Amino acid sequence: MTLTNQQQITMLRKMWLIRYFEEAAIRLNGEGLYRGSTHPYIAQEATAVGVVAALKPGDKALATYRGHGAYLAMGGDPSRGLAELLGKETGVCKGKGGSMHLSDVSLGFMGSNAIVGAHIPIAGGVALSQQLDGTDNVTVCFFGDGASCEGVFYETCNMAALWNLPLILVVENNEFAISTHVSKAVCVPDISIRAQGFGFPGVTIDGREVDAVYAAATDAVQRARQGGGPTLIEAKTVRWTRHSAVSAGGYGSGSDGEKWRQTDPIPRYQAALVSRGILTDVEVTAIEAEARAAIDDAARFAVNSPAPSLDALTTDMFA
Ligand SMILES: Cc1ncc(C[n+]2csc(CCOP(=O)(O)OP(=O)(O)O)c2C)c(N)n1
């Protein structure tokens, strides 16, 4: 499936939106405007954007605490997203979810999850519901290389294969689980090989190459829509400097800590669109400036929004 020029421009826009959203999140967190941590998706934008470009209405996605990118790729509103991070009433979960529990069911973004691996079986259940409803919709589950070592991942792979579920498992191998390098936790060269043990396809791609991500996702989605069952896509990528805005953990400091810039997916895709004659240098600059301005507006909206009232404390609560 070939993307139109407009679709390619939209992918670039979304990547910039995610980049500036995350920079704002780090800044607001540093200013003490919200509690807890925040896990930047910086340097990984091409993966969520490329995968989501292969989806259609009715498809669903789930992500980890590093899930702001997936939320925005699914069409999440940046203002309500930043307001959620700040625990504000105008947040997409009315301020009760925060950075690690964003969700917008109306967009098919079924939620991000702070417990490593916990959303993988939930994604299997979402895919099962799509199958039982007789739709041709699919579910995408984003998770990390560390999560691919959790038992629930293997159980979900097994059941998804047995039941032919329309599930696309996207492992974002950013080389680290906090401070543990993938080579100390995974004994195969490519995590995608693990799919062979369950009898479904696994593919490894460069997660910083949005076109490659889109192509792999399109194959997986088409197979799932036609009843061909699950696929494991390993997107090899590089993590932002640290595990989270407030923790150390990871690779080096100084120039080594900025290693991700060497393979930054955004300049790479911009250059591709210019060389294809889809955008000029001036248009590329304008797209970046628009994204930055949209996030500045979103941050103002979030900061100026009211905190939830005390009356709202127990509404929407199940316990
Ligand atoms: C079940 C569980 N164990 C441990 C943690 C602590 N923890 C939070 S993030 C993380 C690393 C996960 O790494 P990975 O799955 O590779 O994802 P990444 O953060 O690199 O995106 C760990 C161990 C947790 N939140 N949940």
C-alpha cells in the first residue's frame, strides 16, 4: 500500500508533535508541575507513527508508560494529553491517569500501563473481542525489550497463535530496560525470532525508519484482517538519554548520552520527503514551527486548567 504525499506529510507532522510534546513534558515535570516520572518517547517517534499509519477506524492500540507517542499517533489531543500529565480536570482522563495511564477509548487508544508487560494480555483480550464481534479490526500492542522477557508475553503469544487473534505485537527494542542492556537479558540476536516458537511470523526492522515501520505494519495488519493471526514486529531503535526524566539508568553521559541524535528519525524522514520532492526546505521548517506552536498552546492550556474538584474524587472509580 503506497502512502499519498499528504499521508507522508501527516506522518512528519505527528513526529514533530510527539517530539515537542515530550520536550514540554520534561520541562513541566522539571518545574515541579506534576508528580511522579515521565518517560520520553523522544527518538522512537517513527515507530508509533509508522505503525498507526497502517491502521483504520475501529483498530485499537495499547502502550506502556512510554506511551505519549502512541496516544498522539492515534490522534490524541495534545492539550488534553498535557493537561492529563498535570492532573488537571481537562485532562483526557480527567486528571486521574497521569503520564503513565493515558487513554482515550473514543480513538481506540485503550490505554498505557505502568506495569511492565501487564498490557500485553489485555491487548490479547481486546483482539479476542474484535474477533468475537466478527469485525476485521486489529489490535496493536507496543512494549519494550524488557517486557518481552516477562511471562505474560509468552502466554499471550501462545493464546494469540492458538486462537488466530488479530494482534500485532510491536516490541520496541531501544536496547535498554532502565540500565540493563538488552544483551544481558535476551539470548537471541533478534527478539522477533521468539515468534517462531509460537508458529507465527516475526520480523525485525529499523524502528527509526518510518517507511520500514509502515511497510512491516501494513503486512501484519493485512494478515490479521484476513484471519491470518498475530505478528511480532521488532522495531530496533535507540532510547532517549535516560530511562525517564527523573531517573539515571542507561547509557553514558555527555556526548554518549546523546547517542540517539545520530539516528534521530525526524531529520532522516524530512530529508527523505525533500528528496522525493514532496516538501521544500521552507515547508519542512514551517511544519516544525507549527508543531512547536501547537505544543506551546497545549502547555499553556494545561498549566491554566483547573485541578479536579474534590467532588470528583470518587467518580469514575471502580474500587
Ligand atoms: C512488573 C514490573 N516490573 C518492574 C517494573 C519497573 N520498571 C519500570 S520500567 C522498567 C524497564 C522496562 O524496560 P523495557 O520493557 O525495555 O521498556 P522501555 O522502558 O525501555 O521502553 C522496569 C523494570 C515495573 N514497572 N513493572
